Amino acid sequence: MLKIGHEVVRPGAKWGDADVTIPVPEELETVPGIPLNNREVDWYAREYPLESINYTERASRDWSNALRDTHVEMREIRKEHDKLNRGLIMAGRATAELDPTVEPTGEDVTQKIKDKARELGYLEVGIAPYDHRYEFQSKKGFTFLPHAICLAYEQDFEPTQTIPSVDAEIVHSSTYRTQAAAGLELGNYIRSLGYKAHVIHSSDATGPVIPMFVEAGLGQLGACGYLLTPHQGNRCRLMMVTTDAEISYDKPVDYGIHAFCQVCQVCVNRCPGRALMRDKIWWRGLEKNKLYFKRCRPVMARYLGCGVCMKVCPIQKYGLKNVMEHYASTGQVLGKGTHDLEGYTLEGKGYFGPGEMPVFDRDFFDMPTGTIEDHAFEDFKSKARAAGGDISEGMLSELKEEMVKALSQEYDIVAMMDNDLNNIDADYI
């Protein structure tokens, strides 16, 4: 039995459940939150501000969506989700201008807000200062309220275990919509306490805000780039409500996840695209396992959004309490090396059990990169070289069409709303 360094007590997974005590073995203790160098974070935020991957990698995004649309069922699911989700996104935006419905009493309303969030079905809730360093450049000034209410909503267990699948994509989309509706209700409640509340939909995220969720004590950054929460690991969807309410901040917690992920490595080893890094690096002032985007996007595009790194995480499957108790008793990672945890099926490729990995042709990972205008210009240059430098009217006409398309999409705000707080934009932290 390993020596326990400390214990973490968290509210139960459901509203009204008893508190849960999570033992953290001494050998897995590191630091609360994310190891970071604030001076470097400040410098990058000032000199190299973040921008959404939906703009910086718009060419591969459109390529990816076109590939997904060749799957008839997925195309219909995405169309239905976009239709239903748009109203929730716009409703969230409208909350930025809504005034409170009563005068505030001046009392600290932290617990009232947390209780209401839990009643509405949120798995985790915590509060931290809103950190503008993690804003996309295009979202500067999107919200002016100083406090970030960080919210995690559980994604249903059974369909998630079928990743990658149509069923998993359906529950992925429906979870976003369910939590968005709950967020609007929470905003109404906060205004009834006398304060403003800006409900920020996950698909309209202001940036890769996982550091704020970690600061609020909701979990720690895992090797997969996701936030790993104590009850369901990465099997949850994230959203934020900013407010000016009279509240108290939570603190980051050492759940033992930093060291545990370095021991576990299941997501790293099982990633079909080999897109996850085994060792941590320093990136924009934070220490993390860096995602290799160019190996992740092609798999996501071709295999129903992939998500294998979510499916094979033992914390997602068994919960952090069970994982840590098992590790403390045996020194082993619960489920590692078993078909129950590590097995997955890729459509058209078959089943892959522990130690088995798909093989892809070299051109599998070829995809357009950069903004639409970057890709259009590179394509233009390639055609010009192939023609020996002879630039035809047809080539110029094609370039003009692509540039007009790029400019129209650059300013189409709604078209840019497709961020996933707990997924690919985590690469930009």
C-alpha cells in the first residue's frame, strides 16, 4: 500500500450525493493547478495573442467538414445540431446586455450560485477570476465581467464508450445543447440575485480557457490536452458564465493528475494518429503534453470525430477515486492493458485491442493548412510553378474567387462559432 500524501474532498457527482474523498498517493503529489511561468504567459499574451483555430486553421476545418459530410448520417446530425445550437448561441450573446431584475443585497452569493448550478445538472462548478490572457484576439472585449463561473456538464457514459461512433457524436452534440440551456437558466438566477451574468456558449468560447477551470479547482490538465475532472475525467463538456456578483474564488487543487498521467500514458499509446506527446514541454508559459494538431485533425475528420483519447482515459471510465485507490493499493493503473479500457473500433479498419494500432498511408495526413487565404495563395503558387511561371487568366480568376470567399468568411461571425473548450483548441494553451 502506497503512502497517501493528502486527500481531496469533492461534492458528489450528482446534486444531493454525499461528498467523495479522493486519496492522492505521496509519489503522485506535484503542484495544484498547472505549472506555469506568469511572466512568460503575460509576454505571449501581449506579443503573440491567441486566435481561434477556426480562423488560423480554417482551410483544414473546411476540408475536415467536407470529409465528414460524405458520411450521410453524420452530415444530417451536424446540420440538425447547427440548427438547434445557433439559437442557444445567440441567446447567450444577448445575456451580455441584460440587466439584473432586483437590487443586490451585498451578501456573498457564491454558495447560492453553486447550489443552483448543481440543481440544474452541472457535474462541477467553481469560480475564478476571468483571465484575459487566454482570450482569442477576435474575442477581445467580448465579455467585461470580472468573475468566471466555470461549469462542467457530464456526457452520458454508455454512448461515450462507443467512441468513435455516430452515437457518441450525437451525445457529444446534445450535451452541448443541454448545458447551454442550463447556463441560460443559471444566468436568469444570477440576475434575480441582483447581478449581471453573461452566458458564454461552448461554441462561442472566448479562448482556450481550461487554465481558468483549473484555477477554479475543477480538475487538472491531462496528457490528452483535456481538462480531467475528478468524477468523470474528460467525459464532460465545459462552458462559462461571467458575472459581477459578490462571490469568493476557489483555489486550484492537486488531484495527482500531472504525475499520474506520466505513469499512465494510455491515451498517448492508444491515439490512432500518434498525435499526443509522451513528455511534457513548456508552451506559451505552461508545462503540458503538447497535442500534434496535424496528426489529430485527419483522424478526427475521417473517423466520426475520433475521441479515442477520451474513451481510453481510466479516469473517464472509472472515476478518479477508484483509479487512485487502485493505484495506492497496487501501484498499477486501473484498466491498463485490458480490452475493457483500451479497445476501440475504427469504421472500415476494424477493432484494435491493447497493443494494436491502425496503420495509415503516408498521404493520409495530407491536408490543407492555414487560413483560407494562405491555402489559396499556396495553391496558386503551386499551379504557377507547374505551368513554368505562366500565369493564366483562369488561375487569377480562381485565386480571386478564393480570396473573396476568405474575406466573407473572415467576417462571418456565426461561421466562426465552432470552438470546443475541452478539445482541439486546448492545443493553443
